Amino acid sequence: MTPQARTTAGRLRTWRPGPFGGLLGLAVFAVSATLQIIGVPGTSSFGTRTRFDLDVYRLGGQLWHQGYSLYADGSLPFTADGIWLPFTYPPFAALVFTPLGEISLAVGGVILSVVSALCLVYVTVVFLRLLHVGTGANRLTLALWLSAFTIWWNPFGMTLSFGQINLILLVLIVVDLFVLGRTPSAAGVLRGALVGVASAIKLTPLVFLGVFAAGAKWRAMWTGLVAFLTAAVIAAVWLPADSVQYWTYTVFHTGRIGVPEGPINQNLNGAWLRFLGPDNPVAPAAWAMSVVAVTVLAGIALYRTRPAQAMRADPTPLDDVNALLGACVVAFWGLLVAPTTWSHHWVWSLPAVLACAVIAGHSSSVWGARLYGGLALVAVPIFLIGPFQLMPADVATWSWWQQIVGNAYLLWALAFLTALWLKPFRRASL
């Protein structure tokens, strides 16, 4: 541990925020979150958060209630701001979203935004606990101050602006992985179920069953799979035609979701389409080969986190950090290899960056400190700004350096996986 890190860690262990410090942190977060939710007065963002994805959720629930098809071409009405988007989620999601159809978009937007902001604070507390930053007496205050800043990161800002549920799903996954069954006193009988339910609403959380598998938590893995299948069966009972349509056709046609070569699609598929061109016959083969390569890289990185030891019920501080790193590896693998990964899906950038910062401070070697410290420093502007937004809308005009800047999310994730492969975290004490 560097002298600076030792001093900082010691101060965080002894710091007691007191009532004033806690209230000040809450006030700062509340103001910051409010400005993110409604927009900054005097700017183009003020009052323009249309939350069109939330509107799609509402319309999906209403369509099911009215007996219309969720997935037929043109079945979904236009959103309140006049755009048409398809319903792309599994049928079970329509059941979950049904209550949203009973309230106005404005009211639903406020509720979802406030809940999502609180979810950000909660997961930050869990991440700080796993990284052994601070103590139980001050982590909530630390999380409030930190969240007042990270709520402006591009993935979280877009989640709130679009009315997405990414932060709610993140809570379900984090609780399942790191709260249920994480201590000997918590048996975690239903561990895995929350990941299964989250996957029935959006398919992408299914990858986190791989965290349980890597950690030899077979009961949790099978529980998650059963929960996912149970939710799908429940949906099939209520929406039989839509279930057949989704699982036999819609799920395989990802092009209906959006433009895969668009800058917002931050994954290997989008990067190759932007670099080679969407009509280039080489692009699919390049994507397939890169998926294989990244899968090998992620597998090695996951192995280096010692998942079976990290996921045990009585973890050491080293196990806690490696468990979080392992989950980040699985998350990034899923984001990189998926055909569609919008920038607001990159919510796992937060724990990855926090982990890099902590590892840099506690690394036993200068090289490790510089490696992870550099990753943390570079990540902040990348995920705060979303560099792809600064590039020309026409990706066909991108120069070589614009390809690098415009694909910064996935390039950083690849660097993160490579760092874990080359220099895994082995510090026993934090």
C-alpha cells in the first residue's frame, strides 16, 4: 500500500460524518439528482427528459391488458413525444409493466427516476463495503457524495433520461450476488432467484448465472434458471401467442431494436460495423472471431479472480474484492459480445472503476499501482462524457482516431480484462 493510500484508508476508517455531514451529503445528492432528472435550468436539457423507454413499458402493459399483440409490426402506438419504438422485452416484462399503464407518464417518470437514484446510492454502499472503503458508520454518507457525482455519468444519465430500468435490475443482481448468502448467517435459500426474475424482464442479466457457476454456487445457479423459466411459463399462460412469437422469432431478430452500427451501440458488433461498414460481408466474421477471442480473455480474467474462493460464504477482504471483480468481468463479457449494447447498459462501469482505484492504492507493486490507477483515471472522463456523443453522427466518415474515441467504452473494458489477466489482485489486507 502506498503511503497516501494508507493515510486515506486510515482517515476513512476513523471518520464519523455526524448528523450535519450526513444531512449535507443527502442535500448535495438530492440537488444533483434533481438536476439530472429534470435537467439543468437554462440549458437544452431542462424539461426535455421525455423518458420514451418508460413510455414503451407503459404501452406494452396496456397492449397486453387490451389483448393486442406486443410484437406485431407497428402494434405499439407512438410514444408521447411522437416516436415509434418496438416492444423488445420478453413477455413477462409486459406483466411487470402493467401497473405503469395505470398512471400517467409524468407520474411514472418521477417515481422511476427517484427509485433509480436511490438504487444508485444503495449499490454504491454495497460496492464500497465489498472494497472495504470506509466503515458502516460512514459508507452511506460516502455513497451519497459519490453518487452525487456518478449520477452524471453517461450510463446513469441516459438511464434516467430515457426512463430505463437498468439501475433497478442492477440492484436485483447486486443483492443476489453480494447480499443473499454472502455470510454464514445468511443461508440464501432463494439466492439466484433475483437474477432469474431480472432476466425474465430483460435477457441480459442471464449472464450473471455464470458468476454462480464460476463460484461453484450450483444451487444458486439452478435456482436462477428455474426462476427465469417459471417467469417465462407464467407469461406463456397469460400471453400464449406473444410468448410463441417472442421465443421463436423476435428474440433472434435483434435488428428491430435499433441501428447496430450507431455510435450508441458500444460493443464488438457495433465497432466492427462502424469500422468496416454495415454492408461489408467481412463484418459478421470479424465479429464472430472477436467474440471468441474476448470470451477466452474474459475466461482467463475470471479465473484470475479465483471465483470459487471469492464467492465462499465467509469471505476475506481479498475475496470480497475479487468477487466484485469477477462480476465485473462477466458483466463486461456480456456487454462486449452482445449484438446490441446501448451505452446506458454500461452501469457495471461504476464498480469496475471503483475497484481499479482501490487496487491502485493497495497494490504491492509500482507497476500494479500505475496500471490500475491509470485505468481509473482514464475511465472517469470516458464514462462521464460518453465520447461517442462527440463524434459525427455519420459513422462512415469516422477517421482512425475517431474510431478509437468513439469506441472508448469497449476499449476500456478490454483493457480492464487484460489488466486482470496480467496483474490480478492478490493483496490480503485492505
